[in-house]
Amino acid sequence: MVKKMISDKDKTTALILSIIGFFGVAGIHRFYVGKIGTGVLWLLTLGFLGIGTLIDLIIIAKGDFKDENKAYLRKS
């Protein structure tokens, strides 16, 4: 059995930041988990017009979102 790496970043915080992205600054959840490059991309494209932000929201809620080190977000 392969043990999953767990990030020090919190899933709930990333989820809240992703939701805020719909109403303000898209991509802040990606900055939070250390994905600076795609955070800037989300910021400049408004989260790919909301579609990318929605996909991220679903992935975070499912628990499959990973940080910059490919570690799963910590469940709160």
C-alpha cells in the first residue's frame, strides 16, 4: 500500500479561498498552496472565466487537490 503525502496546507482554507475566487480574486487558492505560476494564470484569466475555478473547487472538495510538492491537502 502506498502512503499518500499530506501537505501542511489545509483543505478547508483552500476551499474557502476558491469560493472567494468567484466573487473577487480568482486564483488565490493556488497562491495559498504554492502554485504561483498557475495562480498568476488564474488571476489574469479570471480563473479561465470561472471554469477553472469551478473545476478546482470540485477537486478540492473531493480531496484530490495537491500542493506544489504533489502532496494532498490536509483535512481539517
